[in-house]
Amino acid sequence: MGDAKRRKTQLGDKYGQTQPGLGGLFTQERMAQFIQWTTRGAWIGIGTVVAAWVVIRFIGPSFGWWHVE
């Protein structure tokens, strides 16, 4: 008997349903949503750092804000 069949017989009606994660605090859907939001936030942060670097490195010196020699 395969592992999936064994698991199905052990779980019975609960087979295929979402199980709570992190000690029952969050469901699988909420954890996936959390990962999606944090990934989006990380990309926004990376974009902000790149934009700040462009301003400081190229645009700032052209306006005389920072003098880099």
C-alpha cells in the first residue's frame, strides 16, 4: 500500500482538507497569503533601495547635492 493510500485511510473524512499550521494559529491559506505579502514587501524594499541609489549616485551630484570626487 502506498503512502497516500495509507494516509487516506488514517485520516478518513479529514483527508484533503486544509490543516492548521503553526500550532493551530494560522491556516494554510493564511500562511500562503503571509508569504505573498512579505515577498511583495521585499520587492518594494529592493526597488526603493535601487531608486535611492540612483538618486544619490547620479541625480544628486548633477544638482550639487552631494559632491563625489
